[in-house]
Amino acid sequence: MKFKYRNRSIRLTPEGVLFLILTLLVGVTAINTGNNLLYLLMALMLTLIMISGILSEWCLKGTQVEHRLPSHIFAHDPVVCRWIVRNKKSFFPTFTLKTVVQYPGLADHQEAFFVRILAGSTLFQTSTLTFGHRGMLHASGYELSTAFPFGLFEKAVSIPAPSEVVVYPKLHRLWTVQHGSLFAGDAQEIRKKGRGPTLYNLRDYQQGDDSRNIHWKISARQSKLFVKEHEQEDERKIQIWLSNQLPVGASNAGPSLPPELAEQFEEAVSLAASLVHAFAQKGYGVGLSTLDREIPPRPGMSHCNRILHYLALVTTLSAKNIHKSADRLSGRLLSRPHQSVLVLPWEDPFWKSREASFTQVITPSQWKDSHAKEGVL
């Protein structure tokens, strides 16, 4: 049972419900019998209810709350939320305080609990949050609650404190990427001489060679100077293409998509994000292309996070806007110098004639059936 007024609410605990029933029974019995002792007992019980309301209000007043989240958050992946709570009151401590941040779409959340916060002090605590979907999520503020002093009622107050967080798409464990079998059958990389860390060859020392490249062990064994030549550093690149075009006949774009199409698109975004993350971890230069955006391939996790940030916010586009740029899209496909994967949320005749331009074309359903094992990276 919960009662709301202004920015506060009161919820009866199971003990509170029992206490109220007992209070009513004592009151009815006192009226029927006229027993002064029962009247006194009822007055005492009502006084406890009043004291509970006053003390819980004092606990909540003067409490300042902040929270900190990690810089990179993935949907359906629990994250640690760090809480900072300050008791700004001069004398009265705060007892049994619970804190919750009011983000929409939370799949699961754990309250942070503080047993006692002395007047003028600051305490730190952690809890876990799990966001149910990707996107830019806006929190309206915090909810602070306490059952102090008797545990009969839980009083809560909502504190407006707007904040926002970008949640990356859900990641899957992609075994074919981790074990290097995604492009099985493709041409193998050509070893070239360069300045990489891997040994390419040994040759006789020549005038002007850097002495730091001399292989001293081999030179001592052969009584002749040999110089190390290194392989060219690996510059593997891959471009992930995500089709964000609505199927023919679909008229709604963005958050108003029909549920079935929205689910298929979210699965495709999740697969594209998983490919980007997995290839970036293996040292590839990863890029991303959609029908309205192109991010060129670069190595490094900071570039990967830039792509994931875009995928967190990507939306669908109507078909009529795409065909206007079909020629430009064809030019982008013809000019690609590296491997590419096309992720399709649904079958689309727009891509049918262009599938030959890609190293692989996959859909989430195909990937789940033959290549993926569910799990969080």
C-alpha cells in the first residue's frame, strides 16, 4: 500500500500493516468497552505513528546525493554505480537510507543502502545497474527512502536531478572472430619487409646499417655480422556495414517502428556492435558504414568506442530517402580497399544487387544459427 503527496510517498511495510490493524482493533475495543487503559494504549500507538513520520522526514531532509557511472556502458551488462551521499544537517544523523537513480528502461537495479550518515559527513557506496536497451537515456533524478525509526512505514522523496547516459548496444560473444575463422577461405596476408616487431629475415651486414639491428648471437656463432629485417606491421582493416533502411512498405522510422521490425533492427545493431568490438580487440582497424554515415577504419579501442557511441544512437531511415543517394552509395562500395561485412536486419531488394561487393553478408538469425554463442564479451 502506497500513498503519494507532492514529491513524497509513504509505503506501508508488512510490519506497518500489522501495526495499523492492531491500532484499529485497540481503538474499536476501547470505544466498545470504555476502558481507559485501552484509550491510553491507542493514544500511545497513534503517537508512535506520528513520531515515525516526523523522524523519517528529518532523516531525508538535508541529504545530498550524486552518482557516478562508468564511461562505457553496454545494454544487458551490469555496471557498478558509485554513490556519494552527504548529510548537510548540522546535528541530526541520517539512518537506514536507500538511494535509487530514476533511469528509464532499467532491466535491473540494486539499491545503495546506508546504515548511518553522521551530521556533516560524506559516505560512499556502490550498487549495480543493468540497462535494458541502448540509446541516450535521461534520468529524472533520485529517490531517497528510509524506514527509520520503527520500520512501520517507508517514506521516500524524489529529488529532481536531470542527467543522461549513453548506453552502447548489447554485445555477443563471437567465436568465429575470436578464433580467426570469419574469413576462412580468403587470401592470406602477404608478409612484407618493414618496421614491425616480427622477424622477417636475416642478411649480411652492409655499410650504413643500424648497429641496433645486428643479431649478435647469430653473428658470434657464424663469425660474421648479420642484420635483422622485420616484417611490415600488420595493417588489417575491416569495414562493417549496417543497413538502417526500412523494408519496402514500412512507413515509420525511429522509435515508432512496429515491434517486430524494431526487434530485428536492434538485433542487427547488436551484431554490428559485437563485430566492431571483437575485431578491434584483435587489432584490426575497424570502420562502420550506414546509409547516412561513414566512419573510416582505424585501430584502437578509443576509435572502437566512437563507433559504439554512434551505434547507440543510430536509427532507421525511410526507403524514399535512400534511393536518392544510391549512386553515391555504389561509389563508396566500389572504392573500398579492404574486407567488409554487411549486416542486414531483414531481407531487402535494395541490397540484393550489391551483396557481391561484400566479403560476407549476414543477418542476426543466420549468425545465431551457425556462428554465435550467446554471452556477454
